[in-house]
Amino acid sequence: MKKTLLLLSFILICISARAQYTTVPPKKSEREKYLDSLKNVKYPFVFPALGAKAQKKGFDIILPHGVMLNSIYTKQDIELSDLSVGFNTTDLTNIDSIVVFDHVTGEGIVTNFRFDTYIFPFLNVYFLAGTMNGNTSVALAEPIQYSTTTSNPGQYYGFGLMLAGGIGKYWITSDINFAWTDLDLLDHPVKTRVAGIRFGRTFNFNKHPQQNIAFWVATQNQKIFNETDGQISFSELGLTGSKFEEFSTQLDTWYNNLSPAQQKLYENMYTKLSEGFDNAANNIENGYVRYHFSKSLATPWHVSLGAQWQLNKRWQFRGEAGGAYRKQQFMLSVGYRFGIKGRNIASGKNEIPK
């Protein structure tokens, strides 16, 4: 029995040894070979700082500079407050306490160029410049009933910062940007701030090391900062003398239906509006409405789903779609990336790649 056990043990040891020395190691994929090669190739670009050290550790960092063309469609409800209006040369009258909107909706297509640079592998700085072609639909319910849609094109510019990092197989970015939009119907540019977070994962192609597809979920918050002043002509609003006479009749009906206490409270406002309508009806030619208000978004937050196909390290194609209550936003973009050769910042090496 003992001899049998020794014989079996010897056979198992032999089999184990044979397997250890004759098994062919698994073949590396093209992606794995590509990542290994990065550790032995000199990083050729000035930016990002520490890029050479990151590549030496096997990180396939993105090319440092980029130009991206974006096309964005957005539609969302807007809230107006502190509203004052005047007609021709009459003084502005604050009607915020009596006006009731059925809705105020902004819709537009934004086209912009984004120029960016990775200062560090985890920090991106970018600049925006573009045009906006949009319109605003306003439906007024009280004290008069009136609806209109006006076109308000303009140009805008801005800048932003993005932080990026990884968690295992996943990545996360945090982004904030500020922009100033100069619209034709407003006296001063509108300042906005957009902040967002994206969480996603990138899937690589083993046979094409530089290609990948990324998917993510994002949440964004938008804020409009400044008060708005401007004017618009009666003709652009489709207002005529008969229309202002109709407004006067509606205003009288609204006022007469108020309680005595409410009539006393709003008497001064009612009188100024009545005088303004009369002034407008008698001076239609070259007439205009002046206004002042504060604007905010009815739904500042929204959620999006996005995807990007990287054809190679230079070309990327991206799409994103999302929204919230009474808000929709869609984006398509194409990006091109490049690098400027030179000694990498903070690389610790002095020689310049050829």
C-alpha cells in the first residue's frame, strides 16, 4: 500500500512539473502590447505636465490639445420675476405682483467651438465661442391674455475647468464653465454657469489599441445670474392700435372683478398700465416696449446619457441626450486632438524629442 502511494505521488509530481515547463504562456492582445510599449516610448509633448511620468506607468493619456465642434439643441421653461414694462416713453411700471404667465419657454440651437488643453493629466482648461439661434415663447394669462414668440439670436463666449479621475474600470469627471451671451434684444450680455458630473466606462478594442467606445451618465446644473433690460418694437410683437384697445378692455375687466381691497391695492398699477396702453395705441408707428426682469430656469437640474466613439487618438465623435420636467437637451460633437512637441513639463528630463 505504501509503495502504491509513493508511486502515485511520483506520477503527480512529474505531471505537474511537465505542465509547468511545457505550457505556452497566453498570448498578449494588441491592446496589452500597446500599453506595454508606452512604458518604453519617450513622451513627445510639452503638455500635460507630468505626462511623461504618467505614460511611463503605462497610462494611455489623451493627446493634450483639442478642438471640438458642438451642436446643441435645448428647450426649457423659464421663470421671470421683478417684471417691469413701459411703452414708448412712459415710465417702467413694476407688474410683478399681478402678472401671471401660462408659460415662458426658451428654445434654441447653439453651435460652438471648444478649445482645450490638459494642464495636468487630471486637469483640463477650455475656452468656448459660438452662436445661438433661438426664440422665446411667452403666454400671458393675467391681467391680460396675450401670447407671442420672438427670435433672439446672439453670440457667446466663455471658459471652463474639468477634473478627471478613475475608479477601477470606471472614470469620473467634474466640470464647470461660465459664459456670456450677447443677445440682439438685450442691453447687456447674459451670464450663465453650468456645472456637471459624468460617470462612465470605456470599452477598448483589443485588435485596434487606439479605438474605444465610452458610455456615461451625467447630471448638470445651470444658473442664470444677471437681470435683463431691453426693448422690442411693436411690429416685432405683432402689436397694433386695435390690439392695445383690446388690452385696455381686458385690463378694465380684470380690475373690475377685483375685490374693493384689491382694487385699492392695485389702483396705481392699473392706472399706469391704462395710460401706457393709451399712449401705445396713439403712437404705434416706431413704437416699442421696454422691459426689465430677472430670469431663472424652471428646472435647473437635468440628467443625460452619453456615448463617444474614439476612432483613433486624434478623432472622436460624441452624442448626449437628456432632460427633466419640461426640459430637453441634445448634443452632437466631433473633436480633433493634437500635441505640441517639446520637453514635457515636470518630466525631470532635459532632452527635447525630435
